[in-house]
Amino acid sequence: MGKVKIYLGASSPAKTSEMKTGDWGTEWAKVDEDKCIACGRCITFCPEPCIEYVEKNDKKVARVDTDYCKGCWICFTVCPVDAIKMETKEIYKLEVC
Amino acid sequence: MRKVVRGFYAIAYAVKLSKPNVICAYPITPQTEIVENLAEMYANGELENCEYITAESEFGAASVVLGASATGARTFTATSSQGLLLMTEVLYNAAGMRLPIVLAIANRAVSAPLSIWNDHQDSISVRDAGIIQIYVENNQEAHDMIPFAFKVAENKNVLLPFMVCVDGFKLTHAYEAVDLLNQEDVDNFLPPYNPVVSLRIDKPVAMGCYAPPPTYMEFRVALEYAMERAKKVIEDESKEWYEITGRDWGAHIKAEYCEDAEVAVIAMGSIVGMIRDVVEEMRKEGMKVGLLKIRTYRPFPAEEIRKALTNVNKVIVIERSLSIGSEPPVTLDVKSALFGHSSQEIHSVVLGLGGRDVPRTQIIKIIKEVYEGKVKPGKRYEGLKEFEEVIP
Amino acid sequence: MNDIRSYFGPGHGACPGCGFPIAVKITLETLEGKAFVVNSTGCLEIVSSMYGRNVWAVPYIHSLFENAGAVAGGIDAALKALGRKNEGHVVVFAGDGATADIGIGTLSGMFDRNHDVLYICYDNEAYQNTGNQQSGLTPPGASTTTTPVGDLLPGKMGRKKDMIGIAVAHGIPYVASASIAFPNDLRRKVKRAIEFEGAKYLHVHAPCVTGWGIDGKLTVEVARLAVETGLYPLVEYENGRLVRVMKLKKRKPVEEYLKIQRRFRHLFKHPLGEKIIKELQQIADENVKRYGLEDEG
Ligand SMILES: Cc1ncc(C[n+]2csc(CCOP(=O)(O)OP(=O)(O)O)c2C)c(N)n1
Ligand code: SF4
Ligand code: SF4
Ligand SMILES: [Mg+2]
């Protein structure tokens, strides 16, 4: 193992990629791109923040980065056109018998 | 320029020559006049590129200089006693963040009972914070140690706060002829501060991160290593200081007449001057006594002390503070320095707490008793009255 | 390597649905990242600045729980002395405990010296980082771990400190309250604040999902209800004068706000609950009168 690096003055550069939070919740948000009107409310309110605009067929739509989405439902509640659905992640889709 | 000045002025003037960017402090006797003098210089426009801030408390003052230092400013603060204790949480923090803040401490006893008079309990109480501590014996040394402190603290191999400890009243308020440094000499010795890490928009870093168990320990041990490295830096800079000013303060210790001494007295601060007089007088009478002045209490010069005491049989440690529930602080350090190497008799003599007068005759008596083998080694108090506790 | 995508996060460890990241993010976006951030010990600090997992793409410093005001003042002084004032704004993010309780001394000092600092208190109404203990900004009736509900006591007794009043009394140029439920208003207030030279105080209501006992789903809703009931008035002072308030069109009774939070649920059963609810309603009514939140007529 190499030497542990400690930054002088306890400083460290931003390191988002080492702290992915997408596995926190049991659900994540998914944007229905047809319904999305790109109003930006979900982007404003997402606390992570992990929603960004992308271009889709010449249309600007919101997209959730599931690497970071904690499934808090905030975007779901603020979307004015019900374009966001909360999806249960595959591994949590258990069959109940 | 040789001038008769009071200690607080000698300190304040040296601060000015060191060109600090941010000064922030809170008044407390006997430190007050240091910051009053700086305030006056500020009001007269004598401090260039400098902000003088009056804080709402010592805790605030230490925090202001912490923030300023983290931004890349050269910073200075000063305090005493209660003020230092109130700063303590911030000082540990500043050391951990590796901020080269310089502090002047006008040493004063701590409460209760309230006392404005001198001993070393205040600065000794923060010895474990990761702050370099130097104890000076006169106002010339106090004056010299201010630019010196900045130079050492800001050294890239060190980056630790530096505390110049000056006996309250005994030095801070005493008139003394001091060779005041000139700006050119200080500028030659002390380059502008060039921080390795600081808060800036173009290169954002996070300072004061919290460290979980896998990283915390390395940070704390790194502090210890930095303190170790400070030793060499202090030696080198002491030599340079001598070259520039012709004044040789020694580096970590100053041992005098110890090579062949039967008894050596270890002390820190202004009492050293009187002890030197006594030792020299006794030498004239043919008594083999020596003096070992500790300058840097942190980093503690264990090896230097060991070497200096090689031929000494009996050691007297003059203590100006207590570690209640154990042996006095300097004694503990001296004992651990000698342990396993030699087996001198160690006499730990606590005196002069809360400004109690230490007459010359007392020093003579202490040395003579040990020299003549009239007292057993161990801890004792000098100048202590017989007392009993009664319920009011 | 700095691989961050915005000025704050993603990747921080706040609970899903936590309110304060919304305020932090909006503030830094509004300032276009030109901010020296000072953060007190607390939830925000712990979730964002763990060593090696720092999510701040702006210069950031955390020192202690109770000294953010003074540290910010020091940064301001340093920027002045070093001729770097044009680099950015000094911004504090501090919790309600850090602001109204333990750090109020250094905050007062910073105000008094009128440092050019924007101090933002994110108010989640208790010491959340240490597990929901009451602070001077915990509202009456709230159950916290140090003001638990018992046979005798119905949660916290006593009022929320009036931080807006305290800030205004210092004579600083700009004081306002905001809420994460009203992001445009928050954005405007941040913009307005930095137009003033000197100390600015912005008090931002930011729900805590765990401490308040709400679902992430309700974060924005709860914050909005606090405003709409009059419990949390959005006001704005410039140079000591009340210049703007957010008017309430149809004020809601406080029960609507209380009943959806676990920390207040006992008020509907406890023998003293009714009295506390009345007291809360009275606080809301007083706010309406004091700040003119409702149009008369
Ligand atoms: C001097 C001191 N006392 C106590 C603590 C423990 N402590 C850390 S954070 C905290 C509460 C923080 O509350 P607040 O400022 O409201 O921020 P929040 O965590 O709620 O966001 C406490 C009590 C501390 N770190 N330092
Ligand atoms: S569920 Fe929460 S974290 Fe995920 S995208 Fe929506 S607001 Fe962001
Ligand atoms: S405990 Fe509360 S304030 Fe802290 S991160 Fe979680 S939701 Fe946010
Ligand atoms: Mg809080």
C-alpha cells in the first residue's frame, strides 16, 4: 500500500466522485421526458443536486443522475405537470409471497 | 537604535516591524498595553496593509486571526491568563489547521483566586496544543523574538502557531534599554508571508475538514513531526539572528557554567536574570553551580538538556506553575528527558506563584541547601506560608 | 483533482429530503461561486466536508461550533489588508444553535464591527447534528431529546429567540428572513444583500426530516406552511427599516403546519397541548400584526 496522503492544513479538493449517494434509497426519480416542460422546479429544489437539463430530440428536458439520487421525493412533489415518477430500484423489487 | 522603553512597547514595535496584515486582540492586564500601543500605531497610519480589529472577546480575537491567517494574512494577537484560557479551543484548532499565527503572552496567573500578577500557569496550560512556546528573560529578547517567531512559524517545514511568553509586569511593564531593530534588518530576515495553502477563489480548498478514524491520527502525528522539524529551523534561524544582530540567545536552551557544575538550576523567563547573577556570584566564591535556561518549552529540548547536564549531579528545576495532581510541568519534562540516561538528583522548587516576590536571598538559599546536601530531592514550595483551610 | 459539478455537491451526506442543501446551493449559484464559505460545526459541516470527501467547489473553512462570525470577520479583514476584496463575498452558513446560542457572541461582534459578511443562519430549529436537542430557536411545543414530552411537560417551553430583531438592533445594513420553500425570494434576497457593504444577516427556514419527523416528500410543503400560517414571516429590513414582507393571501391556521410533523403530534393529545397550540397561534397572529403580513380591508 502506498503512503496515505494528508493535505497540509486539513484541506482537500472537492471529491464528489468518491461519495456517490445513489445507493442510499430504495427508490429513485425518473423524468417522463414527454411530459417534462423544462420549468426547472425540480432542478431548483433537488437538494443533492443531481438533476440537470439534457437535450433530447431538440427538446430540453430534466434528467436525474441516479449515481446521486437519494430518492427523497422532493422533485416529485414540486413538479407542476406530474412528469416525475418514483421507481423502486431493481434490487428492492422483491416478490412478496 | 538603543532606547529605554517598556516591555509592551518593545513587543508592539517589533510587531509593527514584522508587517502583519491583521492584528486582533482583546484587552487583559498585563497584555493590554501591547495592543494599545499597536492601536496607536494603527491610528497614526504607521501600520501599512494592516487591519487592526478590536474583538468582542479573546475567543473572538483568536477566531478572527484564525480566519485571517487561513486567508493568507500574517496575523498577530496577544493575551494573558483568562484570555488565553478562553482562546484555548481556537488555538488547538489553529495548530491543527497549521496556521502560523504569532501570539505574545504576557504571562499571568489564572483564577481562582483572581490574580493579575505573574506566573506561568496560563501558557503552560496550553502546552499540548501544538504551539511553539518560547520564554524570554528580558525585553530585548522579547523584542527580538517577535520577527523570529513569524519566520519560524511560517517556515514551510513548520507551519505552527508561535507563542512568545513574556513575564507579565516583570517584563511587560519594566523599563529597559533595548536595541530596537530597524526595518531593513527585519525585512532582510523576514520575507513577506507566502502561504502554502490559503482560501482563494481560483483554487478552492476546504480547511478544517473533519477526519474520521482512518485519517485523524495521521493529522495529529503530523503536528508532532512538524514540531520536531521546528527544532532544526529554530537552530538555523537563531544562528541567522546572531549574524544579523550580534545577539546570541542560544536556540532551545542557554547553558552557562554547566560543564563542571555540581548543581545546575533550570529556569524559564525573567527569573533567569536573577539566577544568573546569583550563579556568577557563587562561582566567584568557588561554588560549582550552573544555569540552564530553557527557551523553547515546546518543542521541548530534551536532548540539549541531557547533553548540558552530562556532568551535573544535582538539578534544581524552578517552577512557576503547577500541574495539580502530578509533579510540576517543567520537572516532568526534565525528568523524562533524563530518564534512562542519567540519574541526577532532581529538586523541583515551586515558587513565585501569582506574583509572589522571589527575593535573591531565596534563590541563594535554594542553591546552597542543595549544594550542601541539606535537602532531599523531590517537590517543595519556597516562600509558602503555613496555612490551614477553614470554613467561612 | 477537483471533479465537482456544482458549487456544492452532489455527493454530500445530508439525509434524503433535508432542507438546508437547497439554501446552500441556491446561495452559491446566485453568487456564481464567488464566495468564501465559513461553516460552523453542525449537520451541514459534517455532511459536506469529511476529509477526502469534500463537496465544496468554493473556498471553505470550518473552524469551530461557535466562532463562524469571528472567522468570517477575520477573512474579511485579511481580504481588505491584502487588497483582495474584489475576489468574492464572505458568506457564513451556520445552524440555529451555532447562531442563536453558542455563537451569538462572535456573531454580535461581527455585526458590531460591521464586517462585509453575509451571514446565513439555516434554521432547522434544533441541534440536529447531535440528534435533535433543543436550541434557542426551537419553537414552543416541539419535542426534542432535551425537551421531551412527559406527563408534566409538552415539549419545549418558551419561545423562539427573535434573531431578526437581534440582528436589526445591531444596526447592520441588511436583515431578512427567507425559506427554502421560496427559492426565487431567497435568490433575490441574496442578490440584494450583497449590494450592501457591511454585515448582512439572512435567516433561512430549512426543515430537518429526521428531527421534525417528516417525510422528504413534505420538506417543501412544511416549509411553505410555516410561512403561510404566519409562524415564519418572510421580512426584509434595509438600513433598519422594514422594506418588504411576503404578504399572506389566505392565512392558514397553525394546526395545519403542526399536525404533519412528529415533533408536534403530541400537542393534539397532551393536557397542555391546547394551550401551546393557542400560544403558537398567538405568535402567528402577532407576526401578522407586527409585520403587516395581511392586507387590511
Ligand atoms: C463547543 C462545542 N459544544 C458542543 C459541540 C457539539 N455539537 C456539535 S454540532 C452541535 C449542534 C449543531 O446545531 P446547529 O448549529 O443548530 O446545526 P445543525 O446541526 O442543527 O445543522 C453540537 C451541540 C461542539 N462541537 N462544540
Ligand atoms: S428524488 Fe430527491 S435526490 Fe432524487 S432527483 Fe428527486 S429531488 Fe433529487
Ligand atoms: S439530520 Fe436533519 S438537518 Fe441534519 S442532514 Fe438530516 S435532515 Fe438535514
Ligand atoms: Mg440546527
